[in-house]
Amino acid sequence: MRAIRVASAALLGVTALTFSAPAAVAKGDNNITPFGFSVLPSTIAAGGQVTLQVDRNSGGCKGKVTVTSAVFDTTRIPSGSSQATAVVDWDVKPGAVYQVTFTCDGVSGSTGLTIAGGRPVGPTPVPVYPGRGVHAGEGGSLAGFDLKELGMGAALIMGSIGAAYHFSRRRTGDDGA
């Protein structure tokens, strides 16, 4: 009887471990690097400026980083720095996703940079909000609930606790098990 419980627990543990595998391993992504990198913002308009960042705290990148893409000139991040900026070309295709490749110490990884559709014609208008102030608080933790809702919630909680107790208690020989 004990062997069935142990085997069930082991099978449940292996199943949970299988389903918790990292997404990069599950989809067969070979773009894993010993250092982190990012392009901020990840969506930019033509002619905009992006910040290229590399995470040097993980220890996977000691030297200079070379960042290449079809949408801006090759940029280098010196070994003492963790970021640099680049200006996106004006002749990029709106809505397209371009690859940005980070190379450090012979290891490369890439991420996508999305080009926003359309170029702004003039300045962006500032939204005008009505001056109604903030609607904060309702006067306590029971605001908006009536006695029937509170009773139903308490009954559900007590029922689930009772069911958990019933199913978790050890079965005796009288129960037919």
C-alpha cells in the first residue's frame, strides 16, 4: 500500500518537473547566452533612439560587446559599460521585426526590434482629463458587500476546509479500505 503512495508521489513530481521546463529548452531555442541583453524600447518608430543593454553582473561577458542590426550602424559597448545608444534608420519598413545581435567573448545572442507603423506628422497632443479628483476608498473592508454575500463566502470557505479534512484523514479498517 505504501509503495503505491510513493510511486504516485514520484510520478506526480516527475510530471510537474516536466511541465516546468524552461520555454527556451522546450522550443529548442539555441539563443541562450551566459549574459543577458535587451533593446529598450522593443518597439520604436523610424528615426528613434534605442538603448542597447547588456547584463554584466552574471559574469558571462567580460569584454566589449558588439551589437549589429540591419536598422542601425554597428555599435560597441565598452568593457567598463553596460549600455549604449543607437539611432534607427529612417528607411526601415513600418511593422517589420528586425534582429538585433549581441556578441561578447565569441558568444552571440539576438532579439527582435519592432518598427512602429507610421511617422508622426506633428507634435503629440497632450490628453486633457476632467478635474474630478480621485475616487478613493469606500469606508472600510466591508464596503459594497451585503450580509448574504459574506455568508455565502464564509460557507464556501468552511466547506472547502471540511472537505480537505475529510479526504486527508487516515482511513481506518472500518471504512472498507
